[in-house]
Amino acid sequence: MELELFTTYGQGSWQEQFRQTVTFKEDSQAENQVVNLYPEVRFETLEGFGGAITDSAAYVYSLMSDEQKKELITTYFSPDRMNYRMVRIHMDSCDFSTEMYEAMGDSQDTELSTFSFDRTEKYIMPMLRDAQEAAGRPLELMLSPWSPPAFMKTNGSRVQGGSIRPEFRKMWADYICRYIKEFRDRGYKVKRISLQNEPKAVQTWDSCIYTSKQEKEFLRDFMYPSLKEHGMEDVEIFIWDHNKERVYERVKEIVDSETDKMVTGVAFHWYSGDHFEALDLVRRHFPDKKMIISESCIEYSKFNEADIVKSAARLSHEMIGDLNNGMSAFYDWNLLLDEKGGPNHVGNYCHAPFLFDTQNKRLLPQLIQQHFEHFSHYLIPGSVRIGFSRYTEEIDVTAYERPDGKITAIFLNKADRLLPVCLRMNGQMAQMLLFPESVTTAMIE
């Protein structure tokens, strides 16, 4: 067997990438510095990776030259590069929109005859069309709402939380189905929806509060029946779509004998810390429910430009921890932002894998893009997670068997020094060195 290694390594704001090949030898019976891989121990199947085409991302995309657009889209969606298969899109405006907007605002229009898809067509659809063309296959869309139209809410506003007024729940469910129809009528595959982005958060941007009871009632009595009524039973429904610290409780409070068939899985974000154990609880107690991360980014309030390596390592740590505890799909947040981490209508600026310098017209790949590629390029959809053991918690590890039979393991060295690894599998062993604060993908053939 041979071991091909691909490493991204750096310190501070400096980084480089390199490849090397190592030959396996007969197991030397080493006891120290060992990482074991067990292909016969199998867990969940990976669906893939993707990111969000937000109004802000698509607006910045519209400012780029055709050559720059091709570079960006090819990097993300070509099977030869990051191989993204999935896209998350917001219904109506979100915090990463250049302005607030709604598809309709007439409270009497129960037939949705004034519903307009024009605002989504303005920026999001051109970028989505280019992405699907580069992918060479239908992309799987996830649609998520940040807020119902203002007239449907208790506070009469898209922002500052509020809740949906009970008399508008049927209309809101039909409104979501109308969004699904608009995308499908244009030839796009809407695979899943979430019921509400961050339903626990009162935000200065588009937001709406649902308690567990309210989310369960909306799911059971309105959203699921509306999907059936419109012939959309194939659309997967994901609950929660918020941080991990309460993910187990939310699933426990919503999924029962009646709603079990309605809930495909739970979506979560990363903003409240690791909480990998919470995912493990969901996996153990609700083994038939998918778990996906639907949003992750580094807010500029927490971003240290002087040490981008640690920021990128934080992302890889998150991905490995989520994968090892049952996650089957990963959506990054904005695919693209400007040099300030925007624009958006609330000044909620964030980092992204690509930034576009609007003043100098330069496309700027970021280190987190390289970290993402370690996962999305090598861990192809249909890969099955396998067992492993490691000698130190200073190394994060995850491992998969791909559909083509190749074993792929990803190593994150969190230490500030070289760490040796004796990689052991099927009675053979290979020697590796993990560079400080580096991520390494190992492919075994």
C-alpha cells in the first residue's frame, strides 16, 4: 500500500501546501505514536459539502469579471477542486442581504397571487446558474427562512425576533412551498428545508422566535400538510437550525410518534462551541435522524487577521468533531464576501473562503478555503466513516472509505510542534510527520 499525503502548513499569516508519498511496510509492532484505522468498523454515510449563496455573496459576485467568476465557481463546484454538491439559500432577506425584502406584503392575498421571485432573480439566480453549470450535475438546494413577511408577525417587523401570528401559519407554509416551486420550475433540485433559521435568537436583523412547542405545531399542523398538498413530500424537513448547546433537547421535544415521519433530521450551527457530545446524544437516541451543519463562519469580531492559521484550524477542528459524531453534510456560510466581510444591511461582517477587493478588483482566496478543500475534495459523497484510534488529543482525526475503495484520513495537528504518527492499518504501518498547526489529508491506495 502507498500513502499519499497533502498538507497545508503555516504559522501566523504565512502558509504553504505540499505533497509527499510514503510506502507502507510490515507492522513493526510499534506501541507509541500510533494512529490505527479500522475499515471494517463502519458508521454513517457522507452526503457531501456545500455553502451558501446569499444575496450579499451574489451581489459581490456580480461585481467581478467573467474570468474571476469562472475562477471562483470552478474552485467551489468543479469535481476536480472542492466538489461542492449542495447550496443553502435564504427565502426572502437575511442578515447577509444588501437590503431587507419580501416576496409579497399583502396580508389579504391568501392565494399568493402577488408573490414575486424578482429579488431572488436579481443576484442569487445568476450565481446559482453558474454554479450548477460548473458542477455538471444538479446541485441539492436547502432553503431556509430568516423571517416571515412583517405582516405575519407579532411585532410587525422582520427584525428583532417576534413570532408568527397563529392565523398566518397556513399562509406561511404555503409561502415556503411557493419558494420551492419557483426554484423547481427553473430546473433546480430543492432537497431540504429548515423551518426557521436560529429560532431562539432575537436579532437586529431578520429573525423570528419559535419555542419547541411552536416549531412542533408549525411542522405537524401546517408545514408537513402543505408539502403534501403541493406534491412536495420528497422535500426533507430539518428542525432547529441553531447552535449545538440545545440540539439534543430540541430534537427530544419535537420528535414523537406523530412527528417522527415528518422530521428527516436536525440542522445546527457552530457559534456556541464544540458540544460534540450533544451530537452523539442525538445519534444514539435518534439514530434514524440525519444531522447536518447548516451554517458556520468566523465573525470578524472573533477573527484575528494576524493569525489566520488558528482561525482555519478552528474550522477543521469543527468539521472533524462534527463528522466523528454523526454529521452527514456540511454547509459553510457565505461563499464570497467583499474586503470588509460584507456588504449587508446590518453591518454583521464575517470572514469567508473568498474575499473580493472591490477597490482593486482582486479575488482573494483565504486559508480557510484550503482547509475546506482538504475535506470536500477527498471525502466524496457516498464515503462511509470508519473506526480509528489515536495516541494523543493534540491530533484531531477522522477517516472514511470512499465509494472507489480508497481510505482517506484527515489529520489536524493542533500543537505548535512537529508530531510523529505511525499510521497502522491491516497489518501494515507508515511513518508520518505532522507539521505544527497543519491539516493533512492522507489517501491510502
